[in-house]
Amino acid sequence: MIKHPEFSYKPDDSEREKASNSYLMSLIAIMVGVPLPVANLLATGIFYLGNRKGPYFTRWHCTQAMLSQVTIFVVNVITVGWTLSIVFGSGELANTYIAWVITAMLINLTEFVMTIYTAIVTRKGRHVEWWFWGPLTNAVCKP
Amino acid sequence: MKKPLLQLFLSILVIAGIWYGLSRIDFLGETTTESIGRETEKKLGELLLKQLELQHPRSANDSLLSVIENIHRELCDSNGVDPESIDIHLFDSSVINAAVIPGRNIIIFTGLLDYTENADEFAGVLAHELAHITENHVMERLQREFGITLLMTLSGMDAGTEIISNVLRILTTTAYSRQHEREADEKAFEYMVETGWDPAHLANFLLRISTKTRDGVTAPQWIQTHPDPRDRAAAIIEKSNKLSLDEDAFRPVSDSDWQSLVSQ
């Protein structure tokens, strides 16, 4: 799930702090983000835009944090949409819905734990690449 | 770019697997109907039939019952259902309704037949009720409403008791869940098509019965206990338009014969 490859250079303290903050940003957003999935994306997106011209280490981690939030956003939008269709629309409470809610909670929980871990580790200057999002970030974020 | 795509594919596979695995868990207690046992279900059905007989006389129109049984047989034979495993009961009553009771029994009130224009429309209604049986909706619903223990106790009671009347009232005057009704409509559509009958007849019946007023009754019971008939009819017609049905398919009885049978 998580790898620690060597980064191309040793980031300075300011870069580490901003890289770590990009994860903390999505962490704060998670608290609000469960009922309002767009909050996650907005918070991380704004932080990404603020640092898109920053040093490579910071940019790289802001991108990874933002891409992960896009994925979580999709999961949470499905969950909220499905819930609203049950409460206000023609949707019906079924085993498949409950199973999805538990799955979505597991995905959110996994992402939450990974985010905390990565925020701590990047603050110490270690590079962290997540499953799927790491290679994807490498593909879209160049030095 | 290959690596992230591969990892995305694997992630989706794992998430779908977790979701599927969790959805097999019966969180809502919907799939425990087998545990009540066929014998108990049969006993409960017999009790409810006795209760019905206390309220409505059985129809003496044997010719009509024979045609209904032919339609039932044709539907069952074309869809791999054993017709002998299901009993049809026709009651003389102005109540415009048809329903399923435990023990694989379909009850039909003559009031509903008066509303049909031809045998094909009735076949649509019968296919819908048949689907409630094959999909085991009745026992799922009763178990949700009453619980297994109470149902087991009920099967040892006598007809005429208040609680038996209550079970009968629920089965004949209240709706199944929307999911069950949708499933029964979809299955009825399949049954009609497999038998070579146009499912649009069911849609026609739904549309007509939803707007028709007769004897001051604006909403027949069979409609009150089901979701909006216009939506259901629209869904059936949409699917029917894509069908090409055999014009020479078996028809149990002509429209005029049906009308004269029903009015006897």
C-alpha cells in the first residue's frame, strides 16, 4: 500500500512542512467531508493551487494528496447520492446499500490512516508513494 | 501509465470484492424464509383460506375457473414452474383484487375479473401474482412483519381469530415493498413474453383501472396495494415496444367468450 523510494533530492524544512500540510489539509477536510464530500476536494484543491509552483517535493505531495481526494470524492458522492435517494427518493434500504456504506467507510478509514502516517513521515523528509496514487502522481507531476 | 492503470484495476477489483462479500450478509433479515419450513407455510395458507371462506363464498362459475386454470397452466409450463404446485382460488366478491397467500395459493376475486376486457389482461395480473410466489415475496414480507416465531405460533391457531384476520388483511390490502413490486412486474413481463403473450395487455389493464371509476370506487384495491400504475404501465410499454411477438400464439379464450364467462 505504501512505499518509501528515494526522492531525487533532499527536501529542505519548508518543503517538508508544506508537503506534510497538504495531507493535514485533507485530514481536516475528512472531518467535514463525510456528509459533504466536496469539502475534501475543495480544501485539498485550494492548497494544491497555492503550491503548484512550489518546489518539486511539495508539488509532488500536494498532487498525491489531491488525486487521492478526487477518488475519495467519487466514493463519498456515490454514498451520499444513494443515501439521499433512499431518504427522499425511490431508493430502498437493501443489503447492497448497507454493504456499500461499510465499504465506503473502510475506504475512508484506510485513506485516513494513510494520510496521518504520510503527514508524519513527510514532515521528517521521507518520501512516501501510495498504491495507485504514487505511480499516477509520478505520471502527472514532473520535476 | 500502465502501472497506475493496473493498480487502479486491482483496487476496483478488491473494492468490488469487499462490497460483494458484504452484500451477501443478510443485514436486513430478508433471506431467512426457508427456515420457517414449507409445512408451516402450508398450514398458515390453509388457515388463511378458511378465514377467506368465512368472508367470501367460493365462485361456482366452473367454466371461468377452468379457463383461469388453463391460463395459469400455460404461464407455468412456458416458464418452468410446476402448475400443480400452485393453487388458484376464485372467490365471488365485488372486491377488485388478487393476492398471494402462503402455501403457494393465488386468490382472485371476481370483482377484478369484471374489470378486465380480455383474458390477456387477466393473464398479466396472474403473471404478476405468480411472480410474487416464485420470488418468495409473501413469506419474506410476513417474516418481516410478524417474525418467524409468531408465524410458527399462528400456524397452530384457528381461523376466525383476530390475528389470522389481521394477517389476511395485511396480505390483501397492504402493499409489498417497491422492490418486490418492481421484481414482480419484471418477472411478469418475462413470463408473458415466454408464453407468447403481449405484456402490453398488463399495461393496458393498469392504465384503464387506474383511471376508471365504477360504483363510486375510484381506486380498486389491487391498485391501492401497488405502486403508481401509470409508472408501471409506462415501464412495461417501453419494454414491450422492443418485442416481436408471435401473432399466432395460444390464446385461451376469445374476448367475447371471456366477457360472457366473466359476466355469468
